[in-house]
Amino acid sequence: MKLRVKFSKHGAMKFIGHLDVMRYFQKVMRRADIDVTYSEGFSPHQKMSFAQPLGVGLTSDGEYFDIELNSLKPLGDKTAPDFTAETLKQKLNEVSAIDILVTDIVLLPEGAGKAMAEVCGADYTVRSLDTSLDLISACERFNKADTVKIEKETKKSVKEIDLKDFVYKLDATDKSTIKMRLCAGSGTNIKPTLLLKTLYEMNGISYPEERSAFEINRVDLLNKYMKSLSSDGKIF
Amino acid sequence: MRKTALSDEILLSVEKPERYIGNEINAVIKDKNEVDIRFAMCFPDVYEIGMSHLGIQILYDMFNKRPDTWCERVYSPWTDLDKIMREKKIPLFALESQDPVKDFDFLGITLQYEMCFTNVLQVIDLSGIPLHASDRKEGDTIVIGGGPVSFNPEPVAAFFDLFYIGEGEMVYDSLLDLYKKMRKEGKSRSEFIHEAGKLPGIYAPSLYEVSYNEEGTVKSFKPLFDDVPATVKKQLCIDLDKVTYPEKPLVPFIRVTQDRAVLEVMRGCIRGCRFCQAGQIYKPLRERSTGFLKDRARAILDSTGVDEITLSSLSTSDYTGLKEIIEFLIENYSDKYINISLPSLRIDAFSLDVMSKVQDVKKGSLTFAPEAGSQRMRNVINKGLSVDDIMKGSSLAFEGGWNKVKLYFMLGLPTETDDDVRAIADLANDVAALYFDIVPKEDRKGIRVMVTSSASFFIPKPFTPFQWAPMNSSEEFLRKAHLLNEHFRDELNHKSLKFQYHENDLSLLEGLMARGDRRLSKLIETAYNNGALYDSWSDCFDRSIWDRSIEECNVDVDFYTTRERKTDELFPWDFIDCGVRKDFLRSEYEKALKAEVTPNCREKCSGCGAASFGGGVCFEAKG
């Protein structure tokens, strides 16, 4: 059976890189005695696959990975009752680090696509510590524009895109906070900083040099219906 | 949410910010207002190296079991952060609380290799503690050293208030109790250091005075006070089942050098190799019981979730319960796919059988450490490994499907001739030839056997029979390496042979520090001030800084390295009693010069002196 686990990552844990988060959760599974399915072959590994990687320095309330289990019983205890979504969540959080918290677990239907393949969008909240740009009017200006052509670097080349096609929502909720819904996934993935840079450029203001000028939180990852990735599965 | 000592801006601009944020699984968080003693435990190297060290995990666990003490960790900031901390005057901090080290009662620094000395100064300096112990005032953090390099602490004696000689489990509780008591009584810092210096195993450099002979050797080494002991006795646990062993070791987020659980099966070694310092200073061999180890293995694997466990010791094949422990791990942890790693195994039928069960045969190579090429040379160093052993082990390995073999050697051993050097290549060639004899052509699957030999340069260490021996000069080392390299090319099977050797700039400095005295502290400080840091990292090490500093301080390097010591010379480290007597080491040196071997501790007791500890292999029934 395949489960989808949603977790949040806050505080100093935003400095833990994607690969290390994967290794971290493999250890969580062993600490919690979860009956995980391993791959065959010489170096067996847990059948675990992560959704869209999160950049170092970003916090998140919407991180996901899928994991395949042999059973819902704890390892080595065949008489124990099956885990429910709630008891499994508790079990995982008992052995978790401060500031990494499992918030939701769902059971995926047979044949469900991998978490990464399901990702189509991402919601972010950005808090700006930089005051040189008027965020409210910058967002309005972006929303009113017919096209916003920018050059986007891909792995192989630089191509021109219309950023309007990939920004689904943009909204300044006050003068230091923006909410954005961006295209995400293995095809085109728009980073919040790309949109921020564009907003600065459109207004002729130079983008702040400090790496910590913006506090970016990923609120959730979304499927093709622009619903939370958890909605692909059901409570058990 | 936890605070961080460094701002987001800094953390986002340095390589691997994970090194500085703490919060690892099993990290211990206490309320600093609820404890009496704050101890910062430091490994003076980068996080990934320091986190791989078992000793700190043991002491961290032991100290934190005391309700009155909070022990935290400190590592050397990498060069990028080092620069920022100096520019912005950010004091060095401990990982758990992220508080400055200078707020702590103790800064403990483990000395695992000589080339960490400039990093020791970096840690003290960045903490804002005066570099010289003599400049520290009331309220300054007490700096205490430990670890194997403390067996000759003299080159860094000026920077430490105290050293702990031996195994930390023994006296640290008394030391912390004494500190707490004296502080409550309102006693001064220097009064505490004086009292601490009377505890067994504790050495307070400021309580001793050294004088030198005209030719530069030590004339006398005496305590300045009547109540301070003239010799400091190494501390050692006889019953390793009775001392604490961490059940919840720290689990780093980033991949560290030893990214696995460590089960220390025993301490000490029966094998008396004459070049090996660890073999002497951890004598006698003491085993942990299989029951104790099974309990700990279970607790550690359950609390960490790591996927690999290593059975650690100086020579794990000599552990009598090895088979039982391995079977236990295979039986109980196959459902979690735990790998078992077995360093320092002798290659024989049993170990190959085990390895084929627990490791991926296709990937691995087998490692032998003959250390020398000729049998004569191996007798000199008392390496109880014959050509037969190597050939038998290799043929079993080739039959078992391995086709990569690594051989470790040393160049520059005492009495070494050019013939001995060339014998290294001949031995590697014989191993490769054996493959062609044993594995029929149709079974080779187009894969060429590869025998990789690597040579390091021999450095005489204190408390070994070779502490009197001259070290080769840099020129002599290089000449031998080149000679050997050429001889490798002339071998029949040269296409299956690889030879590599390590640059020798570091060896020279390591040799200098290993048998150095108090006068070298000036050189270390000068080199540090001239910019030397992370000397054990080849991409950081800058020979020219050291050359310049050696010149500035007028140090005669040859005096410390290439000079053969006289039989009765008083060594800077002779005030330490490591259990093994100096006259025993001398007789071993003389036997070495005659290429005579000494049996191992299980074959026959040689009366080295370690029996004075009253336990371990010295009191096992001899087979």
C-alpha cells in the first residue's frame, strides 16, 4: 500500500537540504518501526519518493513524500492493531526533530501517480524585509499587465517565457506580505524568487542583495485541480 | 522555534549551514539555569569529521547524565565562516544552546592528530578566551585537552589549563564534582587548577617546570609544588561493561565521515606492532561482553534509525565474541536492512564468509595492511603477518569473487634498505600473479584484477619502541617513493598494479609535533597568526606558512625528527605513565634493530607493565 505523508519544516530546519531531508525520513521510518517496503537487489532502499524539492532557506507547511508499506503493523509485532492515519502520524512525530512535523497522512488509491508527477502548482507566502519596493502597487501592476516576458534559464538554454502564463495568483495582503500561486512540477517550475526579481525589475528597483531579504514559506503543493496533494488520497 | 547564533543572512551565505544549527536527533537540550556546570566539548575540525568521533559521543552522554551538567558540542567553523566570524566579531558558540563558548565553565578539546593544533588555537581564539593559559583570569573558561595526542601534550601545553590523560570515563566525574565544590566555597580559578592537578590522570602544565640541556634535550621535568605528583598515570577502565556507553548517539542531518552507528567491541590490542602508538597507550586489551554489546546495539539502532553499524576496535578479528555479535545483528535486523561494517579485519576464511553475507561483494575491495614489503622489515615492526597469510587471504578472496585488493605500506621504517623498499612492489606483483593462477580466464569476465598499494611515511611516535628512532628526511622519503614507483613499473604484472603515496610535507610537521616539547608552542602560535588553519586538509595546508614560521621561530626541525635519541634521553612525555614501561619499549626497539619478533599478548605475556592495571588480557587464561 502507498501512503502520502505531508510535513512541515520550520525554524533552523529550513537549512536542511532536500537530500538530507530524504535521509532523515528514512531514519524516521526505522526509528518508528514502520514496515516499509524495500527495493530488491544488492543495496535495498526504502520505496520512498518525494515531491517538489524545497530550496535551502525556505520554510514550508506543505512538503510531501509517498512511501510504500508492506503492512500497517509495526515491525516485529504481528498482533498489534493496524495504524490509523492518526496513530501513524503520532508515531512518526514521536521520533521527529523539533521543527519538522508530520501534519497529514493519506492512503493513496491503486495506481496513483507519484507525488512528484502530481505536482502542478505551489502556494507561497512571502514576507519582505525590504522596503524599497511598494509591493501592493507592484502586484497590481503585474496583475494588470497583458504579458510579462522574461528570460528563464533552463538546464540547457535561456528561453523567453510569458511569466503571466505561470503565475496563477498574486496578491499583496499588506505592504510587506505577498501570497502567490505558481506553476510547479517537473515540467516548468517557477521559483518565488524569479517572480520577486521580476516585480523589482518591472518597477526599475534593484533587487536586494541580502539573501535573507525575503522570508518565503511554501504553504502547499497542489495537484492539477489546484487542490492540496493530500486530496489524492483518503484518511484510513 | 530555536534561536541560531548566526543570522539567516550568514547561514545562507556559507557552505553547509547545517554544520552550525544543531537540533540533531538525540541532541540534549537542558535549561541553562537548572545546571551548575556548562561544558563545551570540542573536536577541532570541521563538523563532518568531529561528528564521526565516538569518544565525544561517549563523554557527551556521560556528562549529560549528570543533572548538574549540560554538555554541548563545538566544532571548528569552516574557513568561510571563520572569515565572517572574525570580520563581524561573532564569538564561537556551542551547537545546542547556540550560546557563546566563553560563557561556559569548561572547553574540552579532543586531540586526535597533531595537525589539528592550529585549529585548537582557532577554537580558543574565536571563543574569545586568551590563547595562553597563563593569561587567563578569574571567570575565564577552563580549557582542558584529551585524546591520544595528549600523551605528548607538551607542544600545546601553553594553551591548556589541564589535560586528561587516558580514558574519560574514569576521572571526569571527580573533576566536575571538585569544580562544583570549590566554586561553591568561593575558591579561585588557580586554586581549582592546582587541586585538579592532584587528581589521578589530570595534568596541569602550569604546575610543572622544564629545564633543558645545552644540546636541547630535556634535563629535568619537575612539579613546582610538593603536593603535585611527579608522574601522571594514564586512566583506564578495566571493566568496559561497567562504564556508560551511549544508547542514544547523535544523528546528524548531513552525511558525515562515519555515517553509521558505532559499537566499540573492545579497547586495546594484543599485537604490539612497534610503530603503533594506539597499540601501546590503550594496553591492555579489554573486551566488552556480547550481552552488553547486544543490548547497546539494539538501543542504538532503535534510537537512531541508521542503516549501518560498525564493529569498531583496533583489530576486530581479535574480538572473541565476533561471530556471536554478527549472527545476532543479521538475525534481528535483516528486516530493517542494516549493513554491518567491519573495519580492521584480518582476511581469513571466517571474515570473508562474514563479508560476503553483510556487504556487497561486487563493489568492495579487500584491504590488507602488510605495512612492509619484506619479511625482514615486517619482523622489525613486529607485524605478525607472513607472506603465507597474505597469499592465503588473497586466494580465498579471489575465489570468493573479489578482484580488487588494497595494500597499505609504510616507507621510512627503521633499518629500511632499498631492497626492503623494492620488496613492496614485488609483494603486490605476487598478489596480482596469484589472481591469474587461481581464476581461470573464462571466469575473469574481462575484468582485470587491480592491486592498489599505497604508502605513507613512517612517523615515530611517543610511547612506541620507535620513540628513539630517527625519522627519514623529506628528501629520503621522496627518493624512496620514486625508487619504488619505478620498480612498480618494472613488475611483470604492472598493468594490474597501482601505486600511490601521500605528499610528505605534512609528515614532516607531524613528526615534528609528535615528539615535540614545550618550546614548539611558539611555532604553533606563529603559524596560526601567519594564517595556518586546517593543516590536515590538503587543500588548506600551506607549506610556505610553516616554512616561514619555522624560520621566524628558529626551530631546528632535524633535532626533533631525524635525530636518533640516546638510550637514556629524558623525553618531554616521560612524566606520563602509560602503563607500558620505558625499559620494555627500549628492549623492543633493540629487538627491532635485530629483526626479532615478540609474540602477541594472547600467545605469551612479554611483561610490558600493562598488567599493573589489574585486568584485561593480562589476566585471561592463556590458550
